[in-house]
Amino acid sequence: TLKMGYPVKITKQPTNVSALDGMTVKTSVTAVGDGLKYQWYDCNANDTEFQASVNTTATYSTTMGISANGRKIYCVITDALGNTITSDTAPIIPPDINA
């Protein structure tokens, strides 16, 4: 069987996000392709290796707290044919309360 389709393509990268302690932080990736599956990876500020997170939709979400401060995140998107693409890495940063 020959399957034709367009390879997965990211049309909007995740952005740097911030929130006050206890608030929910969210960022999203937008992609086009068939049968897309999302897996976010994160790495806390003091860690050196990324780990798969529980986030498996187009949106990464977590509660802002000390452990989230400085966390880096990215998303791997897989299409129905098994093609993958990796998003840019975005940090979670504390808000500038002096702004």
C-alpha cells in the first residue's frame, strides 16, 4: 500500500512563558499534518537531561512554582506515517514584577 501525504510541519513555535507562583503556565505548538501526536519534554533548571512530560496535546501546561522556574520545554510531533519534527525549546521564566 502506498500512502501519500504531507510531512508534519510546525506553523507556530512554543513561546517563552511566565506566571506568578501557583498560577498555570501554558504554551502551545501549532502544526499541520495527518494524525498528529504530541509529546512534550522538559528539563528543570538544575537538570541536564530532558524527560518526557505528562503533556501529550498541542498545549504544554504546568503550575508555576520553584521547580518550574527556569524549566526548558520542547515538543516532538509525530504524524500518521511516523514522520517526526521537533519544536524550538522555550523556557519557563518568572514574571517581571517590576514591569
